[in-house]
Amino acid sequence: MMAFVCLTTGGCALSGNEIEAIQRAGAPAPSLVQTTVAAEFRTAKLTGNPQISDLHQTTGPQPGDWMLCFKSDGADQAVRYAVFFRNDKLVTSRPAAIIDGCHKADYHPLEPPLPRWPGSG
């Protein structure tokens, strides 16, 4: 019966355009990435200097359109964080999940580096 209703009303007809490509916003500005990572690094109360992965598009259920990972260069700090962006704005930041791939990312120093305060080493 359902097949009959679908066929006669066209309500179940396939248009051929069921799957559309995801329309992603452009990558965030480098200055936004730098200031966001610096702020999130401080919020996480990490010591040492921030190390970041390359910015790349998100996959699957990740929030935002673009993401990167960051961590401290301190040997005693193994926690990695994921930062997500959309429309040149921060969406969220969190301790990295396996899906984020932060555990296998290549890291490089955040440029420009964070300022060093007197007595901070």
C-alpha cells in the first residue's frame, strides 16, 4: 500500500539530488588561529609553549568546518586539545577525542610565540 501511495503522489520519488556536497566556510584567518590558540592555551593553564598541528577540514561528527590541535611542548604535559572554527569564528575547544586525530598529528611552534613574562623561565 505504501509503495502505491508513493508512486501515485510522487512523495517518495527520488530527484537525483539527494546527496549534496557539504558547503564549508573558508578557512579562518591566521591571526584568528593564533589569538584563539593563545587564549585556549592560557585557559587550559598549560605551561611551556604551544605547539599546533596544521589547520585542516573537519570530518564526520566534528563541530565546525576547520580544526587544528594544540599541546604544550612541556615533557610532563601529554594532553592535546582540539579547536574548531566556522565562519571565521571559534566554535568550540575541547580535550581531543580519538576522532580528532591529535594523537597522530605533526606539531610545530605557534607563530609568533607567546610572550615570556619575567620570572617565567
